[in-house]
Amino acid sequence: QVHLVESGGGLVQAGGSLRLACQASEASGRTFSTYVMGWFRQAPGKEREFVAGLRWNDGSKEYKDSVKDRFLISRDVAKNTVYLQMANLKPDDTAVYYCAADKTVVVHKGVDEYDYWGQGTQVTVSS
């Protein structure tokens, strides 16, 4: 029903920045006003974890505490796109970053609370 495609990952040095994008589409072609969008990440051997979330309707945001001062989640309604602007990247940010969506208006932070997932985009931060 919901198709999510991430892009924008790559290799950067510590202190650098990247902007990830998540192109979202819904089978009915209707608005995402009833959805919440999230960014998660998963490093090798680690659990997938919440990074940032956004309520589509009004753009309200939630962040993982450790990225709150460095990352910014946003959306372009006209483009059905969610962004994750990442600044001052650290080696610990290295992970596959996934876009997720759930048909709700409450921003969730749990992996098991999102129904739809993109394929992921790799972010690698060198020391």
C-alpha cells in the first residue's frame, strides 16, 4: 500500500553532513495526512533504532536524544518526500538508514510500531 524509497546515503568524514530523502507513495494516490513518518538506522550486529519521526499532518517532530542537536527531519508535502538532514556526523552514526511509515497521527519510536519500510540507504562516517 505504501512504497518508500530512501536515497542520499554515502561515505563522509566525521564532522560532515548528508541529507537523506525518502520518496513516499501510496497506492491510492491519496494524501499522507493520516501518516507518521520515521527514520530508523541499523548498524551491523545492532538492533534497528529510532532516529527521528514526523507527523505528516502538521510536521511535528520527535528525535532520538543523541541526534537532537545535529539532525533535522522535515517533509515536502508537494513532493511526498521526507528528509533527514544530518550534520556533524560521527562514526557512531554509521548504519543503514531506513524510512518508515505508519497510518497514525502519533509519532512512534518503536520499530514494531511501523507498518511500512523502505529498502534502506547506507551512511558511512569515517574517523
